[in-house]
Amino acid sequence: MSFPNPATSVKLVLLGEAAVGKSSLVLRFVSNDFQENKEPTIGAAFLTQKCTIGSKVIKYEIWDTAGQERFASLAPMYYRNAQAAIVVYDVTKPASFIRARHWVKELHEQASKDITIALVGNKYDLVEQDSPEDEENNMRKVSVEEGQNLADEEGILFFESSAKSGYNVNDIFIGIGSKIPESKVASSAPGGQGSSNTEGRIDLTSNAANNNRSGGGECAC
Amino acid sequence: MSFNSPLGFSISKSTPTTSTTNTNGTSTTPSSHESTTTPKSPFFQNILAKTSPSIETSPKVLPTTFVDSTTTPVLIRGGGDDGNLSTTTTINNISHSHNNNTNNNTVNTNNINNKVSSNSINSSINNIPNKSDLIGLFDKFDIGVKPADSSEPDKQVHEDGEENKEEKKEDEIDQEQEQEQEQDSTTNEKVTVEVNKTSLMTIQPYNPELTSTEIVQEASSSSVEESVHEQDLNEKEQQDDNKDLTDITGDVEGLESSEIEEYELKNDETSKRRPTISSIHSESKISRIAQPQVNPEEQYQQSHKPFYFQNFLNQLKKKSADPIVRYIRSFLVSFLRQGHTFTAEQRIKIIQDFKNFMNEKFTLYEPFSSMDEIDLENSREGLEKLIMNRLYIHCFPPEVIKENPNYIPPSFEDNLKDDKEFSKQVEKFSWINGIHLDININQLSESIKDNERDFLQYSITEMNKINGYRAPRDKIICILNACKIIFSYLKVSKQETNADEFIPLLILVLIKAKTNNLISNINYIENFRGQEWLIHGETSYYLSSIQGAIGFIQNLNVKDLTVEQDEYNAHLEAWEAEEKQKQAQQALISPQPVHIPQSSNNNNTTLPPSQGLSPSSVLITSAEMFTKSISNFLSPSPQQDEDHQHQHQHQHQPEESETHDIELEKSTFNNLQEIFPTLDIPILKDIVYMNKGDIDICIDTCLKLVNDI
């Protein structure tokens, strides 16, 4: 058996208030390829997806968390040993942004030191039609600047995305994959896990139609 | 993989290749050499060095356990031609033959068929004399394989004919496969219909093991009886073989259960093993549930790969694997002898070290040394299952305390304490339902709604199977199955299958399941499951989820629930009242809470954690409850009495015969009251109760008290 592209596993945890579209985001990400590249999982709470970035192949193991406030205490169970995290908020819901801020802080305090975090304002599709003049009726309640500022403060990646349209979705994962320290990735590779189904690259054409991809063309996931 | 042996064994010394030519003395292990090597890990080395082949380990296996090994091979091989029972039947074979012989239970045969032919090799171990040491069996086998070995003439005969037999059997099996595939296609639907009578068809493929298992269970009982009968006709030595074999596989769970139950247990495992993990044969239906079609080859890329224990056992039987077998045997023997003296941490470390040690040894001996990574992983799985099945009694806290009540390592004791508290917490919140966790039942389609309970029940059933298995992997599969059912439920009810929806249901399942020793189980998995499978992948996710859910339940309070404070208070008050009532009744009728398996027989110092009440709380409240229940005590209502009789029967408790004689106690109490007017009435009652109304002892006790006063 040959292993053309030994993938390295990256544990990525999804945090964010309930109903901000955490799992939709991931479902969009993982469903953007031919089905035979899919590894079946018990449910969408845990998903895997391979992503080729330059010469390295990353196999994301994506851990969804329950966003309800009452389950916040479960989060440490999930982000321990995570190498990456996506903190999601809804650009139309200020409360979700406040929550996201808390998550980022908590991650910096309690998760592994070199965790790569991306802050993602989701549901961009809802605010695309907003007009700059009509502040009152705009759907957007969290400005790009607010998000960017928080990300800059915390030294993390920032994206606005739409799970619905696919806008920027792949870029999040490419961004994280590029930022994750190489050594970290290498050391985290489990022996012989998930390494035999990497024949050939994933075809991008299947998802190109509805993808407003902005420059992340090298991701073959 | 590191090749630095942490044990400091010199490979050349520890692998006496010549020793395999031993004839009867196969039990003498190579480990005598090992004591001379550098002792970097004294513990471990000690274990490996001290091998006493004569140690009898198999008696731990009750006779019931060989049922599975014997019955089916008889069936599948057509009665064992030339007295040739294939003792190493696999789980696969079991259900395979089941399908053949009970036409109405086709279960997961597609998967099973795939493996059957490879298992046909097994039939070559025959008529092996009873051997106390399980792995000694392998040695025997290896020797028997050598034509030059004259000490086992019987085996030579079998050996001679083995090839032909194998071919023949493969033919047979091919035919069987075909038949079964036909059967399978026809009966699959039947299964679906039977189990999910009301439009739950889409669920079924997701957890075929569930539905099919139940059907198997029904259907199996008849054939089991049949095969048990057949087995009775078999020769004693064959039974002994089977005992050994069961011992090897170590699947001795459910010792206390009947033969048929044991059998069913196996069936569960069978049906669960592959389909659950890879859902291979349910693909077509998976697609109906908006799950992307999956290439079967990709199925094996999951974190939970298919695992063929029998393959590993067969590989061990190869002569070249003899040193491997010797290592395992000497390790097991030593651990079983000395294990009870180790702390929990030492046990974990020693087992971990041994696994690492063996991983290195796998690279030295055929067939393992030439394996690809997938087969090697299977071997590591096999090793883990083999040793953990055997060492369960030293590693699983509830078993440890059963085995050795006098010493239980502190961290195991903590586990048991946690279990107890968790059970209590679960009792306390047993009133919780979906509404309190915002589980949106209204979103369910009407047809599902009626079956919501059933779904939960399925999941609960799977979860509660965890105590029926010994190997860490098997326990994890129980958890995964329970989770899988929850997701099926979500899918069918057209909800998203993400963590937001999943976690509340998981918590609900845990509360309703009231799984015994759940925390011990989870810790056992964490401690003894190979790290390579724990750190990554889906297993890890669901293990974390269940740990999170457990933590949530442990710290549950009104803020965590969607519930009015008043309602919450009312529930808790009701619970407290119920607890007191229970305690009162239990204290009156039995000295221990009903849920507590009586410890008087085995001198348990720590109570098994399955019950919801601690003895201390009983004592604390005893004064109060005696006052309250004075009327109960003096004139117990017949209904209560009945209740407790019933509970006693249900619990099969050893103290069943100790039911208090109320009349006797009453008269004793009256007498004592006359004799000791100075003593408080509640104290007198306590005394009477604790001494079960024995007037002499009571008087003695009272005298002491009076003197003290």
C-alpha cells in the first residue's frame, strides 16, 4: 500500500453561540468535494476533511461544540489538546459577538499555548445587500472593524464568511492550515492513521459554482 | 515507533528461538533468561521474569463461557467431522452459523461473510488436551503443527488433513455466503419492518446492530438450546479446549448470566463489531438519509477501524509467533498473580509498558513483522483485547473490589466513589426530560414522536451494555452505538446532527440510562485504551462528549435547566422525601439500601457504586426516620412488605434470606422497653433492628449502654 500524501491530523474545535452557523460552516467546508473522499462519521458533530496547502496535507478533525450557554462548561473537554479553533459569531447578532470575545479569551487562557485561532463572522450573506447609508435597517450589527479589531488585539485570524453561499469558507481553513506551526502538525500525526485514502487530489469543480472564493485557490479540499 | 525498549530487554536474550522445539514443556517460558538483562524497569521485568506456567488461570472462567465457542462450530462445520470441533470459532462464525441455522435472523451477514473464509483455518486445533494456561494452548498447538513431534499424534492426523479440510470448508463457506447474501437481501427489509414498525425505516440502517441484535436474540434462544444440547454430547476434552479458548479470547463477561444470555452477548458483539463502525451494508439506506454516499474502501479510514480479533488469535497460533505468545503468557500469569499488590497507576503503567514492549516485538516475529500498518494495528488491537480481557479483574474498579475487597488502590476507590455519587445525582434528576434541556420535541415529525421514547430506550440499552464488555475497545463501541442512535434520531426527526442538538440528548440518555459504574467505565477506557486510538479521531470526540455530559450532570443545578424554580424545588423535595421514605423502609426491612449489593458475603468494605444511597446517609437519618416511621415499624403495612419482597427478588441479593422478622422485632422491642425503661425508644429500636430482633444480643447491647450511662 502506498501513502502518497501522508496527512497530518489537526484537531480543530468549533466554538460559538448556538445557531450562529458553526456546523453549517463546517458542513460547507467538508461537503465541497467528491463524495468518495468523505470519511463517514457518526454525526456531523465530528467531521474530518483533508486540505492540501502547498506541499502539506492537513487532515482536519473538526470538533463541534454545543453553543448553548448552559453547556459552556463542557467546552474545556473539547478544546484540550486542540491545535486550532474557530470562534464563530453571527454578524447580525451582537450578543454572539460578545460571546465570541469570551471564547477567544478563554482559549488564550486555557487552551494549549500555540493554538491557532480564527475569529469568524458568519452569515455574511445576510448583510451583503446592506447599504452603507441606511444604518437603521441594515441587518449587520457587528461591523467588520469590530471583528478585525478583536482579532488584532488577540493576534488571531479574522474572516467574515457565509456558510450559505460558501463565501470565504475554504479560506478559513486554508488560513488556519497555513498558520499552524509545521512542527506542531508533524508531531501530532498519529501513526498510520487515515493515510491510505489520499490517492489524488480532490476536484475543486464540484463546489466552484457557488463559491465566492477570494484567493484561496490552492486549497484542494 | 520507538525501538528503544524501556524495559531494557535484550532482544536476543528474550527470544529463545530454540525453545519452541519443546514438546510438553512448552510452558517453560523464555523469561528465565530475562532476569539477567539490564533491569531498567524492575516491575515489568519482574513480571516477565517470574513465570510459573503451572499457575492456574482458567478456573476463573466459568463453564458457561464456552458455550459460544462450541455451539456454533458444531453447527457451522456440520457437526465436526472426524471428531473435529473447531474450537476457535470466531464471533463471526457464531452469527454466521446462526444465520444458517435459524433462517429468520439474518444479521449483518454481508460483513460477516467477508471474514468467514479467513476463519476457516481455525478448525485445525483439535483435541488439545486440557491445559490450564490459556496461552499454553497455543504452545501445544504450535508443537502439534510440527509433524516431527510425536508427543501429539492426534494433532498430526489433523494436521495431515488440514489442507484438504480447509479447502472443503472454504467451499462450504462460499456456498453459505451465497445463501446468506440472498437471505440477507430478503430479510433485511423484514428486520426493518419488524423493528421499526412505524416509519422508522431510515433509522434502521444506521444502527443495524440494534435491531438485528434483538431479533437475533429472539431467534437465537432456540438454536442455542439446541446447540447446548449437542454440546452435551461432545467429549469432555473438547469442552476443556473450549474453555481454554474462551479463556484466551477472554470474553468471559456475563459470568453470572445464563448460557443463553452469554450467547446473546456474543451476538451483540458480533453484530456490533463491523457494521456499527463502518455501516458497510447499510450504505444504500444511508444515502436515503441525506448522508453522502460512501465508497466502501473509505470506510476503513475511520478512526474506528474494523477489528478482527480472531485473525489475531490465528496469527498467534503460527509457530513463528511462539515468542510473542510466550511473552503474553508470562506477562498475564505474573500480572494475575501479583497485580493485586500494585497501585492503580502502576497497573496502568505496567500494561502500557507491556503494550509498547510487544509493539516492538511485533517487528521481530512473523507473521507480525511483515504486516502492513493496517494488519499491525489489528494486532495491537488484538493484544489489547486479549490482555485486558484477562486483566479486567485487576483494572476495572468494580471488579477489583469484588476480587480483592481488602485492598483497592486509592484512585480506583475514587472511581467507585464517583460512581456512587453520580448514581445518586442521576436518581435525583431522573425527572428531567427533553423540555428541561430545550430538546425540541415539537420539531419531530408526527410519526417519530410516538417513538421518541423507544429511540431513547435504544440508546439507553446500548449505553448500558458497557458493563457487559471487558475490552476497552468494546466498551467504547457501546458508547459510540449509543451516540449513533442519537444521531439517527436527529436525522429522522429532520434536525441538524450537530453538537447543539446532540449534547442535550446525550445528557438525557445518560440521566435516563442510569448506567452502573459509568465513571469507572470511562476512566477504565481512558487508562487502558491504547493512546493511539484515544488521542485522535471520532472515538476521542465522543469520549470527550460523554465526559462533558457526565460533568454537566455532576454539577447540575437549576440554572442549567429550563425549568421554573418552583417546579425544580418541587422535584427535588419530592426526591428528598422519596429518599427518606426509601431509607426508612430499607432500614426497617433490610439493614442496607436495597440497591446495594449486600457486602456481608464478600466482606466488601467499600460499597459497590451502583446504588443511589450511601450507608452513612442511612445512619445519619436513621434517628429521624425511626421517629417518623414508628407506625410502620410497629405495624408495617402489608403492601410495603410486598414491595420489599419484590425488590429483594429483583435484586437477587445475597441477604435475601435476612428479611427481618417484624413480629419478632416487635416483641423484642417490647421486652427491651420493659427491661430498660431508661433507654430512649429510638435507641432501643435501632438496637432491635440492627440485631434483627435477637433478644439475647439486644439485651447485651442494652446492658452495655446502660453501663456506659
